[in-house]
Amino acid sequence: MSFNHDYDCDAVTGRPVGEDACNCTSSTAYRAALAASVNDSEATVTHRRRLPQIYADSTREQLILWLCDNDRNGCYSDSDCIAEGWGVLTIDTAWSLIDLCLEGS
């Protein structure tokens, strides 16, 4: 996955590095590019049902729904996280997990 970034990225993974790694998933431009990448890649997948669309301004709940639909064995919903003894996902954590899911696809 490659985006036009205003921050330093690893040449292999395209993920932000250094100080930018902490702040980039909060940027609207990064989220918009990630959402576009998710939606574009889903449009080309015809062998499985279509995942919910996400956008840069998607709510935390919409992101969690996408994560739950994308990885049925994951622990993303509030009830699942609480049952595991973890805190609920923040919107920034949800964006980071979406980024990780895309790396694995």
C-alpha cells in the first residue's frame, strides 16, 4: 500500500517511522488514504461478501464493524474486549488495526 505522505515512511512497508509513527494515524489525510485503499481493495474482491465501506470521518463503531467483519476471530467489539479483560478500542487503535489488517492481505 502506498500513500502520498507528508511524513517519513519505511521503504518496504510504507508505514510511518520515527516521530511520525505516533501521530500519523490521527491525520485526516492518512485516514482518508487508508479508507480509500480499503474501499478500493474491497471493490476488486469478488469471491467474498463486500465489507462495510469506511471513510476518513467514519465513526469508531463503523471502524469496529469493519474490523469484526474482516477478521471474525479477532477481538474488536466492546463486549469482546471487556470479556478478555482489555479496554475498549479507541478510534486511533481501530485505525491502526485496520492498517495492520491491510498489511496481511
